[in-house]
Amino acid sequence: MTAVPALIPVEDLYAPPTRSRAVLSPDGTRIAYLAPWHGRLNVFLRDADSDWSAPDLEDGSGTPAARRITSETRRNIDRFFWSVDGRHLLFQQDTDGDENWHLHRVDPARPEQPAVDLTPYEGVRLLGAQLSPDRPGTAFVQLNKRRADLIDFFELDLMSGELTPVAESSGDVISWLRVPGRVLAFTIEEGGEHVLSERTGGETRTIARFPRSDILLGVVPAIPTADGMGLWIGSARGSDLTRVARLDLETGEETEVDSHPVFDLDTPRPEVDPRFASSLILHPATGDLLGVRYLGDRQDIHALDPHFAEILPLLTELSDGDLSHVSTDTTGQRWVVEFTHDRDPGVTWFYDHASGKARRLFRPFPHLDPEQLAPVTPVTLTARDSLPLPSHLTLPVGLEPRNLPTVLLVHGGPWYRDSWGYDPEVQLLANRGYAVLQVDFRGSTGYGKAHVEAGIGEFAGRMHDDLIDALDWAIDRGLTDPDRVAIYGCSYGGYAALVGAAFTPDRFAAAISYTGMSDLVDLVEGVVPFARRAVENSYLRHIGDPEIPEQRADMLARSPISRVEDITAPVLLIHGANDVRVHRRNSDRVAEALRDRGREVEYLLNETEGHWFINPESNIELYRRLESFLAKHLGGRSSEAS
């Protein structure tokens, strides 16, 4: 048997990557990427043909090959992209996790100049930035600048910062889109039907309607076709699985472009989590659809363009991982590609199709040995009512897989899914000696409409039964010690952890809720103003409408705060003080109630974070606390004990 690996320090798993998220410039000569400076991820720039073995200088002064072009010291940069013409680099930034994103501009040719905040409006959120090839000097942005609950549409001059109104919402718009010569609006009507319309002056022309059964969070993806006469959309019309269709903007008719016989289009995961690449691979200059991603146990990419079909196998052979973020120049000859992998994440390559040569640019975590990390294995379980439950099992390296302490790790959303790949918290838990079981319970996305709709009205019901059934599967196979099980998750996963502690207290030795909701009524009533109309098919349909007395009572009955007296296991609560999705009072109230009853509870409240902790020191503090808590109650390894 393989030897038990040494303890990996929390800092090694949660320190910033040495480099990550490389994006090729439109002309193919430069590569922008993220690298740490003063403990924060900033945007750096290198020539594509430079020597990438040379380190990025810690003092930020740069070399001819490596230039730092942003100077963020408060918070990591997470999202950045090139302007269409390559003249600017743009990035988004919020304040301490408040999610009021601003769009910033930097000039790659003048790295000494400070970044310019192009949307410097207090309390206003950037809700979308669309770049159009026919308008290279501008971005079309969605802002709730006029009123907190209204999303208006503007054209933003990237050089001057001038904001020109394009269209105003009358209260019904949930998103805007621009194609040459047209302004499009997505709205949602009472009853949950989504509508796409064209807005011209004061006139509205309905283009297409989408039944509520087909739309959960919105029509995603929705990207203009190269000719401007249609949209590439994800569509489940008349099907359980989501496929790619072309929507004609004149007739509203949908035509199937591509589909997979077994897998869903990989959506809406990338739309809500920028760590994952879009399901549609597009040409940066023409907007042509090059390829489509589907996701099952592993990713399957369909090439739809002859040139990309020639290049795709040459890219995929560079790694045994799954192709993730890709960027190419306007000629489609030079490529920068990143790979998803369960033990060697984010490895990034440069490929020149003209020469046929490829070279590895970097590994984001060169200090981590893939051989010391735990493989992630997709498995499919069966719920008590015979519903298939796609899941992932990670076992600690070097230990006999018998009677292991186990962490039932529940994903957020719940309209999300787990997938094969690298997750630092999974690796931390496995390294500490825990089996990690992740379950795509009913209500999870990525497995068809029926799997999602099976979760309607099942919060703290069959959604929780699925988790218990998966746990029983692991116990029945001798993998899990039933007396040493913790349930842990973030957001919905935190709610599931509290449900586990309150509704099935005999099953768990400990529970950890990270920004989890304890009160479903508070969750729905606390939705930020501009999103309240958009949650009809998600929150209101799946959880309930608190304005209807019978549903409000049911929501409270499914809320852990209503059953807090039944919690007997130790609980660790984690929350960001600036969380706008799940207000901190959801954790405050549980902590107070448990303390009043003399129960064991720990509470980590971070004043500089929101729904997800971003900065390295925040995550290092969080996971040190988590590993100590689990070691105390499940008996796994801990760096503190060592």
C-alpha cells in the first residue's frame, strides 16, 4: 500500500497560485495572467514567446518579459479579460465581498498608470459587461444605477468612461443583450414564463417565450451569433437534457445545433462560477461557434468548426485532464489552454498550430506533488426511490478504505453540481485522513430537467434523504465508520449541514455550516432588490412563497432554526459579515440559540468577506479552524497536533 503522505500545510493549499488563468491577447503576442503581489492576485503580462521559466518578481518591478499591470492590495482579482481590440485589459472588483462589482480598465502599454474605475458608483452593481466586435472601444453594461431594483442598459466608452443610456427597465427586465442594430431584453412574467423581446424606442416586439418548466435561473447561455441574426442558447424545450440551439431573432424559432445523447450542456455552472469555462467555445474575433462542452463523469467537447476540429485533438493530448479555459488569437493559430485535473489543476500550455509545437507555460501549484494528492472517483448511487445519484468519492491516500472517518460534503446552490476536478478542501480533508463523499442530490443541475424538478418542495425532505442514502451506501460497503461522520457545506450545503444536525441528529458526530441559511423565509425575503423578479422559478417554485401563509409555515418547518433544540452534535458556523446572499443573522441566530441551550458551538465571523471567502488569509484561518474542529470530533489528523 502507498505510504500515508505527510501533512500538507493549509497554507500550501490556500496560498495564491504562483500563476493562473492565462488569456492570450487578440493579436497573439501577449499573455495576461494572475499572479500574487503583496498577498493578492493581480494581473501580470508577458510576451507569449518569452521565457516562462523566469519567475515573476516579488517586488513588482518587472522584467522585459514580466510586467505587473494592476496593484490591488485589498482583495484578489478574480475576473479579467481583454477588450476586443486588445488595447485594454478589464477586470471586475467588489469591496470586501459585497458583490457590488465595478469594472476597471488598465492599459497594458502603460503598466505604471493606475487602474481606472469605469463604474465608480457607490452601492451600484455591474450585472453584466458585453463586448461587441463591431464596437471595439466600448462595452455594453448592465447597472442598477438609477434604482436598486431596476437593471438598466448602457454603452460605456472604455477610454473616457462616458456612460450612454441605451435602454431603461420599467421593472420587468432581468437581463439585457445587444446585437448589432438590436437591443434585446429578457423578462419574466407572473407564473414564471420567460420572454425575449426586442426594444426599439418605446416599442416592444416579443420574439420568443420559454415555459417555466424549461427555465430555472434564466436562458443560459445566450450569445449572439456571428451574423447578428440569432442567438446561441441552451435549450431544453421538448427534452430532458439541455442542448445548443440557434434562436432566430426574426421568427423566434429554435433550431437544434448540437446535442449529446447522455450528457447535459455544461450550464448553468459557468454562468454562476467563473472558475469554470463557458459551455460555448467561440472565436474571439468573428464570434463563430467553435465547440460545445457537455459534462458527465468527465467532459466531452463537440467540435462544430472544421478548423477547431483539427486543433481540438492536438490540444487534448497535452494532458490527461479535461480542457478548461481556452483563448486564441484572431487567426486561430495560437492558443493558450488550461486543464482541469483532480490532482494537478490548472496546468497551462501554449500551442502554435503553424509550427505544431506546444510548450508548458506553468503549473499554478508547483509545490504540490500530484502523487501525494487523492484521486477523485465518480460513482453513481441509488436513492431509496430508485433515483440515480451521481456522486464523487475521494479516499485518503495510504489508508485502508475501511471504517474511515467521513465528511459528507454538500455543494451549494442547490442549483449546481459537483464534478471531477481539483478542490483544495477535498484534498485537505483527504490528507487529514477523511473519506469525502459528494452527492449530486435531486435538485442539482447538470443531469436533466427531471433531476432538478425532483427537488421541488423537497428542502429538508427527499433532498436530505438522498444525502442519508449516500451515507448509508458508504457505511454498507465498510468505507465509513458510522460513529465518525461530519456533514459540511457552503451556502445550500451549509443549510444541509444544519438540517443534518437538526432533523437527523443521530447520524452526525459534527456539523459545519459555511454561510448556510438557517431560515428559508429570511433567505427568500432577503433577496437583493434587482433579483427579486428573477427568483420565481427557483426560490419561489422550489422553496416556497413566504407571502402565502401556508407556504410560509411550510418553509419555517423546513428551516433548521425551527428545530435548533434538536441539535446535539457540535456545530461550527462560518460566515462573512458582508454576505448579501445569506445574511449573517442566519448564523448569528443559530449560534445564540445553541449557546442559550448550553450546546457546543463555535462561530467564525470574518468582517472582510462575503458569501465566499476570497483572500488567502481568510481561507487559511477558515481551514485551520475547520481541520482543528474535525480532528477534535472525528479524530482525523491536524497540523496543530503535529
